[in-house]
Amino acid sequence: SIIEKFGISYPFMLGGSSFGGVVAYHMACLLEKKHNSKPTLIMIDSPAPGNMPKAMNEKQILEYIVTYGV
């Protein structure tokens, strides 16, 4: 994986806040499938799985950023 190319080896510890937590969660899911073991995951102020916003296309993402100044 790209992570391992940087010299980082399993077991992984991932974390992030807000949207970074969502990214870390999805990375953990991919790594779990590859290594058949759950990495440590820390999510701070991130929406939990099942409470994620609906998928948006590029136009909707740009409209959201312009509207809310993210």
C-alpha cells in the first residue's frame, strides 16, 4: 500500500478530526481487508458510520464549500 511505501508498517494506528476522521475510518476499512486485522482508529468530532452525509458529486461539493465556507 502507499502507506507502506513510506516505511510505515503494520500494525497501523490512524486518526483524524472532523473530515480527517472520516478519511481515517475509510483507510482503516481498506487496511482491515488487506491485513485481516483492525488497525487502531481515533476519530475526533467526526460523523460516525451510519450518520455520514449522503454522497455528493463534484458540483454539490463545490456548492457546499461556497455556501458554508469550508
